[in-house]
Amino acid sequence: MDNKKEINRLLSELTEYQGIPATDIPDIALYMDQVTTFMDKKLKVFKRRDDDRILTKTMINNYTKARLSIPPVNKKYEKEHIMLLTLIYHMKQILSANDMKKLFGPVINKIDNAEDTSHSAENLYGIFTAMEKEQLELFDANVNEIITQLSSNSDLKDATKKEFMIMFILTLVIQAERRKNLAEKLIDVFFSEPQEQKDKKKDEDKGKEKPKQKNTKK
């Protein structure tokens, strides 16, 4: 099997994933165990090993504590919870928890303050799923472009299969790193709180601190 066929065979396993449409998410609220089972089933293509877990109870609880997601309602998770958890799963592969919090902050605040708690999450999720399908198709095409470029590289003319794969993997890593760096810079510019605001908030918090009571005992 040549390099292109072998890479595309592995790629085809990933292309089975077509996202999780909002219509696939249950309209009824789910308990924690049902949520982790649902996510394991829908995102199983991303597991490297069969015993890997997509999301665990601890992860979900931590995301809620960090305000990346919203608290369950009577220990149950509704549709907007699943949407947010799906977004978190994809983002956590690239972004830190702190960066995700900066991105999700406006969304969580809207959900907290809106009468219709599902509106903001549904809007964001709808845009994400539509974009996801398009970007995955573009990625598949890009993979074949990389293979063509490497195959025509004279320096790799006599490369063994493993040597070719090393160069292919390094190319993917370089592209992934550049995309990650750009995403982080965009977060820093557009979603980070300005230093002046941080200083102002710090001063306000200091002003709210209660003065320590003097010890009157002799």
C-alpha cells in the first residue's frame, strides 16, 4: 500500500465523524451517567484506545466549577449543557482552560442573565456545527495536498515509508502549532480583560475588604 492510500485509509476513519447535530441531542434532561455515555458514543471516533473516556464525571464537574459550562438543573443536564460540553471537548484539545473561560465567559453570562437559557448556546452551537462540516472537508483536501507536495519533494525521493511519515506528521504539527498560536493571540487581543480594568477591579476589591478588628484584650 502506497503512502497516499495508507494515510487516506486512516483519514477515512476520522471522516466518519460528521459532528453532533442539535437534532441528535435529546430534548429530555439527562443524568450525569447518561451524559457521559452519550458523549462516549457520539465522539468515539476520537478515542485512541477503546478504554479511553471522552468525558468523565470529574471533568464535567470541573468545567462547571470553572464556569466553562452551566450548573445542572436538579442534577440533570439539558440540551444546552450537551452543546457546551461538546464545544469544550473540541476546544480543550487545543486551548487551555483559562483561554476557554475567556471565550465562553460572554456566552455563560448571557445564559445566566437570559430568560431563555438555551438561546445563546443554541446560536453558538448552530454556527459551530455548520462551520465544522465545512472545515473538516477542507482539511481532508489539505491532507492530500500535503501528500502531493511531499511526494514531489526531490529530497524525499528515496525516503523509506517511516521517513515519509515522519515528514508528513511534522507538517501536520507545524500547521497545528501555527493555528494554535494564532488562536491564542486572537484570544489575548479580543477576549482578555485590559490591564486597566484588572487594576480597577483589584482596587475595588481592596476597598470592599473589611478592616480588621483591633484586639481589645489586654
